Amino acid sequence: MMRMRKKKHGAERLAAMSHYLLERPDVPMEAPASLFDGGDGVCLEIGCGKGGFACGMAAAHPTVNFIALERVHDVMVIATEQAESRKEERTRDNLRFAVADANDLTAWFAPHTLDAVYLNFSDPWPKARHAKRRLTHRRLLELYFTLIKDGGALFFKTDNRPLFDFTLEELAALGVTPDYVTYDLHASPYNEGNIRTEYEENFSAKGFSINALRLTVHHK
């Protein structure tokens, strides 16, 4: 969980970035790509923190549209301001943000409308009694699978080995197998094209290895 002091003039600052913010739709979006001028589908980051990953992905993949979700308003201030400060990196207007909770995703998106979901350095909620709050609990994983198109993908990376192991157990319980699993992303062949988050830079600099997986979603 991103914990941050309340931002001075946070409401005003976020209002100034309203051109990046999506309003919760009246009905789940059947075609979220229509929010953008062109592009190939929509990818969603859940828990975008300060926005570094979303900004980097939008710049690196100009033909793809990205929506970054964060439930903490004061954190969203930083994310949207970073998007504004880095707008020259993007060759197309392909980045939006939403202040929302992962549990409410079905109110935002209709089934099979996302090309990929990214989970980066999610709160581990280490106490066993809080397992259902983890963003990789099987209840939420099943929700993500419902929203992802057939052949789309779920990506997850974390420095927290217990959370990573928990996630693998949850996937196994659902009867699905990742395309790849690595316990040291930066030393693996899967690091090519990897966009690092702020957390990732910090943890890696301290010598922590990064666990990562990708799972292709297939609908029966």
C-alpha cells in the first residue's frame, strides 16, 4: 500500500490534471479503446503508484493505450503530474488514469475488453488474515481473467517472495499455469523491454531480486 503524507493543495493539483483522469462510467465500458484516438487496444495497470511504469510504457509503446489505476488520491496527484512533466516522451496521447479500487473493476470495464493487466509491487498484506486483500488473491485473479481478452495477458512482478509464492499457489488453485516464472527478472531473458517502476529501481539498487511472471489468458 502506498502511504504518503497528504499533499498540499492536493485537490486543486489533481483538478489541474483532470485531462488525464477518467470518470467512472455509468455502465461498464464495452470499448475502452474509444477513449483514445486510435491505438491497439487497452492495457491496465492496477496500483500505479507514482506513475513511472505507466509513463514509461506509454512512451515505449505508442500504438498501445494505457490506463493506470490508483485508489489513493494523494498518490494520483504525483502520478498525473509526472505524466504531464513527461508528456514530451509520448508521441501519441495514449495515457489515462483512474482513481478507483481493483474491487470495482467490473463497474469500469465489460468482460473481455482489456488486452493486458499489470500488477507491480502490490501491497503484500503479510498477515494471513488479510490474504483476501492481496491483489493476487484468487477472487481478484478470476476477476482480471474475466476482463482480459482471449489471448491477452496478466503480468505480475514483486520483490516480495512470500507474496510471489502465494500468487503461484493461487494460480495453481485456479488450474492455470504461467507462461514464465522468474525469481530474478533483471538477470533473465524476460528483462528485455522491461519498464522499471520507482519501487523496482529502489529495491534493485539495494540488491533485491525481482520476481516476475506472465500468464496468457484463454477463455473456454
